[in-house]
Amino acid sequence: VTSPSHFGLAHGLTGGPSPALMTEQHGGCLAALFTKFFGHQCDGLVRPLHSRPPLVLLTGPDSAGKSTVLYRFTRGDDFFRGPTMTTNFELVDNREQQFMVVEPGGAGPARPWYRQTLLRNTTFAGLIYVIDSSHGRVLVREAIADLQRILHEQGMRGKATGNPVLVFANKQDLPGAVPVEELAEMIEVDAIRASGHPFHMQECTATADDIACLRHGFNWLADELARP
């Protein structure tokens, strides 16, 4: 049986502030940041102006390689290793399309609470979900269930035509990695597309010297975000 703490979905924290308090405090700070950078807040949701870059949520299981995927593409280096402790904001300028990637940080149980706060207070135009293909089928199925939960959140309804969903099947170079074809069946891609979300899965090894796989995925996302 897989422990829910793999995704930080524990019901409480020991020896620290309650998750609800952490969510409120961190969420308030994030909301203030979004208002500062994107300049518009309405009905409890922080929304980017039409003239501002759309927001894209970057998330996935712990140690899946989320920051590595992002920074290998944007900066050509995986200079950051280890857990992401603070929320990352990275402006991506690709194929004449700008978008702001937001990666919620936090350690252990805190991370999903921070992400949940973002999804409840922010409208995103797209989703990047990174899966560690080498984690084994049980944990991969848990990651897929997490992905499907996110797609039902209010914050994932930023585009009238449906938020594009980009899944990076990372660590394909490691022994025992689940093949992309099998991952596509497990994710039920047709059901995601039928719900109105453009979908693309990109196999990759984020630490490889050749980042063509990352470029292909981000190119697809930029093209989808540019659609009216």
C-alpha cells in the first residue's frame, strides 16, 4: 500500500502549524504577489490581465524533476537540485508566446496545501505535470490520480477552449521506466481530451545533454496557449 505522504497528502502536521493556518498564511502571501505582478483581482480570484502573460501551473510528485525540467529548458542548466522550498516563478518566452510558470514549493505535507491554495485563488491557463516514469506502476498510478484531481479544480478553467495539459514522462532513461505508450493508456488520454483539454505527453530525460524533448513539449504548450 502506497503511503499518501508520497504526495504530502497527510492529514496533519506534527509539531508545527496546522495545514489550514499554513495554507492561509502562504496563500495570502501568494495572492499579494500575484496582485503585484499581474495587477488584477476579482471575486476572490487573481486573474492575469489580457495584456499579461498567462499563468501555467507546474506540479507533480516529489522528486519527479519538475524544477529540472523547467530550468533545463529556460536556462540550459539543472543548477537547482533538491526539494523546491519556495514557490518558483519563471517567465518563459517561447515561439513568440510568453507565459509565467508557477511551481508551488514546500516540504512534505506543506506542498499540496500550497498548491491547493493557488488553485482556489488563481486562474491558470495551462498545466505542466511531471511524472517520474521510473517510480513503478503503483506510484505512477497515484500520480495519474493526482493529475486527474487537478483537472477538476476551479483554477484549471482559465481558457474558454480548455486548458492545455502537458505531461512530461521524465526519467525514461532509468531501468524499469514505464513506457510512454503504457502511460497514455493509464492516463486515459481520450477522456481528458473529451473533457475539453488539449493534451500532449512528452517522454524525456530532463538531465540529458540534448533538451530537444523538452523543447518539443514547451513548443506544443506555447502554440496551444496562443490559440484564442
